[in-house]
Amino acid sequence: MLRRECSLELIDTQSGGDVSRIVVAGIGPIPGATVREKARYLQDEGDGLRRLLLSEPYGDPAMSVDLIVEPGHAEAQAGYIIM
């Protein structure tokens, strides 16, 4: 049985009572030329990541998860997807 391990780099934040988790590293390249295409791909094919980060014991459904991705625009430093 092949076992894959991965390591995610996360930052948990709180602002005005709202809790967010920001994924800053550990996710491989996501298919898509734009951030919107990457978000659609995750919505269609990568929902396991969202469920992992928002479900107990690792997360809470009341929080949001923000994923930092490669930007789709040459002048942007980063893109992000809110899950």
C-alpha cells in the first residue's frame, strides 16, 4: 500500500471574532491559468482539501480557509482563493 504524506504550512488568524486559516505552502501547482480557473478546479476536483481543513479534528466549519496561489496576472505578487 502506497502512503503519501504531505505537509501544509498554515497561519491561523482572528479578526473581530472571525477565524481564518491561511494556507501559505504545501499545495502543489493547481491547474488553471487564472485564479478563477484554479478555484473552479478545486471546487470540481479538490473538495477533499477544503473538507480536511474545515472539518474536525483539524478545523471548524465556522472558519474560512484562504489558499495562497500563483497569481494569474504578471503584476500581482499572489492570488488567493477563499474556501
